[in-house]
Amino acid sequence: MTTDEILDELMLMFPNARCELNHKNPFELAVSVALSAQTTDIAVNKVTPDLFKKYPTPKDMAQADIKDLESHLRSIGLYRNKAKNIKGMAKMLYEEYDSKMPDKMEELIKLPGIGRKSANVILSVAFNIPAIAVDTHVQRVAKRLGLAYKNDDVYKVEMKLNKKIKKEKWNIAHHLFIFFGRYKCKAQRPECEGCPFIEFCKYQKKR
């Protein structure tokens, strides 16, 4: 099955695949992405409404008391480190970027709390710039579907997907792989029954 055919099947399964982090602008998206590390989008979406209501701009968040930020984030993992990161990110945006989110990879990864994966999410979702962000779901699905090798690191997986998927499909492919990995091809006990990829799935062959 070609990558185009895989994407077509995933489109049938998840026609509404999209970013599930609630946000109204690139700044809110970047903060939400930074908060989503090692936790769920659902958990992030529970804390961000009050956070963004109190600190709607980079300037507001940059001037926030760190203890107050921690209190907003206490229900999600690594909240102290995340509070430090989003305050640092907001400060850099306010002081160096006139409170505007940059749209270049090399600038995004300078922001506290933003690595390559997070930068790709921001490029794709906020600016509609073609990018494939490889999180745990994308990495798992790519390897199970034979689009990457078992021992490939995150960067290698991203580069292989970039080569095998047409650039104009990178953004939707990112969301489709996440939805498939999150809701069907799970890390533990994947729902293999009725899966259109069962014949060549590496997980099946491993069982």
C-alpha cells in the first residue's frame, strides 16, 4: 500500500482529524503545546481557559508571578518546569519579537519549552506551513506501518515521512497519524480488528 493509499484510508477513518489543543492564536497554541509534554491534550485544555483569561498576551504572562502560573498548572505533570518555560517563552516573545510568534523553525526552537516537534506543530497549525511533527503517536504508527525502522529516532522518522509523503499532505498526515495512534493504533492493546493495514503491520508480525 502506498503512502497516498494509507492517507486515503486514514481520511475515511478520521475525516475530522485536527489539532485538539484549544487555542485562539499562535501564542495560545505555543503555550498549549509546551504544556502538553507528557500529558494529554484533554488535561491541557482544562487548565488553559483560566490561564489565558488571566494572561492573554506575552507581556501579561512574562510579568506573571511564577507561583501563580504554577497554581494554574498544578493539575498537569511537570508543572513547575512548565510554568518556568511558558514565562520564559512569553518574556522572549515580548522582548525580542514584539509579542509576535515567529514562523521559522530556527527561531521557534530558541523559545523555552519549544523543541523541534513543538515547532513543527506551531508551523503547521498556526501558520499552515507544511510540517510533520513526530510525537509518540506518529512515531509508533510510522514504525508499525513500515514507514520507518524500529530503531529510528524521532528526527529520522520525520525525515523519512517527509520523503515518503507529498509535501502538500504533510499537515493533514500529521493529524491523521496522531488520531490513528491515539484512538485506534494505541501503544497498549491496539484495536487491530478491522484495521485496513493489518496485512503489512509490523505489530501484527511481532505477535
